[in-house]
Amino acid sequence: MFGKTKVPAPFVEPKVLVINFAPVFPDQGGKRLYEVLGWNDPYVLLPQYIADIAECSYGYVRYRVVETIEVDGYPVKLDGFRYTNATYLACHEGKEAWHQPDAVDYAAIFKAYKIPWRVMMGEIDEVWLWGFPYGGFWESTMAGGQPYFCNSEPVPGFWGWRTFVTMGFNYERGVGEMLEAFGHRVESIMRHVYGSWEPTPTHAWNRFTLYDKVAPGEAACGTVHFAPNSERDYDWGNRRTVLSTADDWLNYPDLTGAKKPMNCAQWGNGNIREHHRWWLKRLPHAEGRGPDGKLNNWWAYIVDFNRFPESKK
């Protein structure tokens, strides 16, 4: 069963609870918010995201949605505010200002759906929240027994011995943005595993994330925001050619240091989803541990962090 064995399995099947905050509009034939405003259907995006993660992890991560909860309403904010259909549309149309502070009350969601208890009982391993612009969700956040920064500060309060991640997705956006949220989760967890994250070749995570702007001539795979040749945030369509060891990371831990000339043609010519798929596919995914004592399969840390001391707090 997921999370029980001591040796990395051929694959893992994290169990996911999906909560879809999709208010119904009775005066518009019972359409949900994403239909009323012409946004994406989350049930079209979900299987694409799950398939992308499975492919990019070489079959190691096989997410399994065990339950989906439809919520006809808006989540409550930390200060107690909650949108209605009328107030949300007024803000969307620019007639009113969006409510601030924007942050959602995660504790209220956890309590309402007994999430910590279900995590403790092994019914679920993580939670995916679907929402909308100004829904107040972080892209990812940790809670539980030993949470730490995961692209946001952890949800306070003791929620049992198992740590769990809650992802926040926005159905106004697409699969590329979902992968970006996952990529920032990767960055936070791997920084925790290695103890630091800086543009110096002092350990494998640092080396993996080097890009030409911060390490001229020594680019590797870059980061979620910076491709090997990027000159600014989100610069995934840059046609400038640089030397990069990115493809050498497909052979980890047997790195040779071989460099190739690369530009945006290698990662989708600026397409957000294709860049993130390219980046995720280069995360180490081999068996065993390396000379640094860390797993050669970083995906295990990212989705199965409770099993390994270095990916715990």
C-alpha cells in the first residue's frame, strides 16, 4: 500500500480527494461558475494533468482520485468573508473591488471534510482544491504532523502525524498552470531535502537548477520560471542558444557533464505546459541512493515524503 514499504516501489498510487468549489447559478439554467464565465471544465483538465505527471515521472506517480466532492458555494476566507454569486460577479465585472485579504481558511475546509482524519486513516494522501480567480488558494501548501514551506507557509495547527499536501488549482487556467503549481512544490521539497537552494554547484539540486543567467556557460535544467537560456521570469520562448547539460540529467546519477546547444525549440517554443513537462522529465528517477546519501529518484521525495527522513521536517 502507498507509503508503507521501506524500499521504493516500481510505482506509487497516491490517493487524492478532489474538492470542486463550483457554485451553481439557478438563474442560468443550473450552470456552474466555470460554465457561466466560459472557463475550463475541471473534469477535462484533471485526467490530462494526471497523465502528464505519470508520463513525466516515467510511470512512477500514478495519481488515483478516490473521491470527488462538488461544492455549490464559495470557500470562506480567513476573516470570515464569503462571496455569493452576486458579489463574485460584481467583482469579476469590475463593479466592486476584490475582497482583501484574499487567503482562504484552510482549517475550515479541513474540518468540514474531515481531511486530517482521513489522511491519518490512510483513506487519502493529498487534496486537490478546484477554484477560481481570487479563490484564495495557494498553489500548494503543507499541513499535518511535520509540515514545512511548500510554496507557502504551512497551515498552522497539529493535524496528526502524517504530513500532507493540498494543491490549489484554478479552472480559469489550464494544465500548464497546474504543472507549474506542481513544479513549485517540487522546488520547495527538494530545497528542504538538500538543505539549501542557491546558484552554486555545491550539491545535485543546486546543479540541476542552474541556468545561464546565474551561471554563464554552466546551465543545466533551470527552474520552473527560468529555462536554461531565460533572461527573466516566464521567459520560456527565448530563442537565444546556450550550452546546457539538461539532457545529461536523463542519465542521473551517471552524469558525464556533456553539454548541448539549446534554446526554446527544445521545450516547446514558449508553451507553458511543454516547458514544464520537459523540466519534470529531467528530474532524477533512478533506483537506489547516490554518494550524497540522497535518493536517485527525486519523485519519491515529492509525492511520498512521509517515508524518508530527509523529506520530513
